[in-house]
Amino acid sequence: EKTANPPSGSSVGVNDIITYTIRTQVGGGITGSEIIFTDQLDPGLTITNIPSACHLKDLILTCTLPIGTAVGTHSFIYSAKVNSKAVNNKPAGVKNTVSSSIGLCSPCSTSHGL
């Protein structure tokens, strides 16, 4: 699942910080393969911190849960500053969507109006 603080649907302003969490549940045994989360970021966001298991290229944040990850809940938390490009989006604001290489995601996207 993907969540945001302030919550998805809230209004934000330019220079506000949004903290995002990508959370997944591993069940039934340790992971037998990597699980890769791909988060397509909005151009109206400037990443301010990246978790160690993630990397950013262009507007794509990729986070990897390694082989052998234990059963339980695992999270990647990162923050982004709303930049001036968010004003030009139609409608004005920011949104982004995460997908995973394995499993289901719900909810998978967040959005904030200006």
C-alpha cells in the first residue's frame, strides 16, 4: 500500500513537505525473490530523502525488498517537497503511483491538490 502524510486528498502548497510510505506484507515464509517497488513521481515533487534500499533516476524511485526478507510488515519511507511545477499540473497539485513486481497493491496512488 502507499500512504502519504498529509493524507492523500489533502491540499498542499508549494514548498510543503509530503512524507510517503510504501508498505508491504510478507507472509507464508521468507521471500524467494526480490520484490521491486517502482514509484512514478510527479514532476511537481522534489525528493528530499531516499531510503537506503531505494534509488532515484529521473522521476522514478525504485525500492527493493531483498531475497530472504522475513515474514512481516516492511516499509520504505521518503519525503518530497512540492515544487513550482505542481502549479502547472492539470489539475494543480501532485500525484504519484507505485507498482510492485510481485503481489497486489491497494491503495497504490496518492494525490494532493494545491
